[in-house]
Amino acid sequence: MKTLVWVEHDSGAVKDSTLAVVTAASKLGEVHLLVVGQGVDGVAAAAAQIAGVGKVHVADGAAYANALPENVAPLVVDLMGHHDAFLAPATANGKNIAPRVAALLDVMQISEILSVESEDTFTRPTYAGNAIATVQSTDSKKVITVRGTSFEKAAREGGSGTIEAVSGPADSGLSSFVGAEISKSERPELTSAKIIVSGGRALQNSENFHSIIEPLADKLGAAVGASRAAVDAGYVPNDYQVGQTGKIVAPEVYIAIGISGAIQHLAGMKDSKTIIAINKDEEAPIFQVADLGLVGDLFKIVPELTSKI
């Protein structure tokens, strides 16, 4: 069985989400990668070094410069003539491309798999992660998105994949890239951080969020996250959001401060190795999944904790 893996990159480096997908793909068979963009020779060379990769297909051109899904999906469909499954990370890009590929192939997409049971059987979360469904696909071509937190990351070194240039349909003209406003931070990326400090609505306002959460995160070298309630209240931008409709994370340590633990939030972080919760409500649902819980006033506890680190 040959698999084709979408490579998530930033035109300079292969992202960690791709490494997890390579691990998932290796459980199905031979792993080929697809690198798309403009001026991506360096990315292709790095992708070829990933352990377990047999071949790297490279589509380099102006039509693919910003990975517009309307241009990428037909390219993937062309390559699927020689592959049995297309896998992409369950990121914004992956979720944008995979459904279009599935539609063009007239097959059912299997979303956010957690494990590979066999070549046609997978597990995936349902009901906000409160139940795990085992699904079997009879489609001849599989289109799959992968929840990266559920698979080990493949090694970046040790592979010796061959690089092959490919071309696809020209620019479809269905969409155009206008611009991007990308937030920059010296802190680790939320989805790949080993430690995450998250704040909730109990912080009351944006000023409190920044003055209480960020000093602790900086001392721990952690990424900063937030609950949906905190994002909706305008404390922080929505790219901080952890949860079912935000980012799915599984760090070594997740510190939830002033977060009650709604199902939507738990779905995004309950796979964390160690969960520490600080909340004044001892009945808060977050304590049901926490490994360590501290009941008290976060406005007193967190500054004291920060000062002693």
C-alpha cells in the first residue's frame, strides 16, 4: 500500500505535525511525501531526510506559492493514481485540502484518526472526544486527516528518500492569495510546546490575563493558551484557543488557570501527560482530569508560584 503525505511547512522547515503523519502513514505501507510551494528545494531536501520516507514529490511553482487548496487538490488527485491513501495533518491547511481531495475522488474522508488498526480500519474521536469510534472504509482510495498528538513524531534524520519533481494543473483561478497576518512570538508554538500555561474567563480581563499568565509562561519557557471563553471575551486572539474548535494539544505539562473545564476545552488538552489545575471552585470539571489540583484564588496563587520559580 502506497501512501501520500501532505507536508506542512513554512517555506523553511518541515513542521512537527508532518512528522506525526509520517508515523501514521508508515503503519499503512510505503510512505511518499508531497511538498508544494515556490522555492521549496530546502524543504524537499529536509523532507527526504525524515526516517521512513521512500520518495518526495515536489511541486514547485507560482500556482502553489501559498498552497491554495483549489490548486493543490487537483494535483493530489493526479498523484493518487499511483497511491492508495492520502494523509494530511488535522491543521487548518490539512482540513482545507483533504475534503476537496475526497470530493474529487468521490470517497468518504476519515477525519482526525487516533490510531491505525489495519489498512482499512481506524479509530477517531466523536462526541467531543467522549467516545472513540472504530471506522472501516471500503473505498479504494483513502483520504485521512491525522490528529498529530496521537502519534509519535518520526525522526527528522535517518531517511534517504528520492526527490522527484511533479507538475499538475495550472492555476485554477478560483481563488487568490491576498495577504496574511501572522502573529509572531518568542514563545514555543502552541501545538508543539512541551509546557503550556492556559488561562480562562476567571482572569476577568485582558490586562489580568497578560500580567498573570505570561510571567509564569516566560519563567517556564512555555507556550500560552486560553479557553474559548477567554478568547470570546477578547482577552487574547483566537490563535491562543485550545479546545475542540481551537487547537488540539498534548504537552508534557498543561497548566489550566481559571478554566472550569467545559467539554469543548477538555477535548483539546486531556491527552496532556500531566495536567495541573488552579481554580477557586472545587467542583470544577477540570479537576476530574487533573493530575494535580489546587483550589484557591488564582490572583494570589499564581503570582506567588511565579515568584518562587
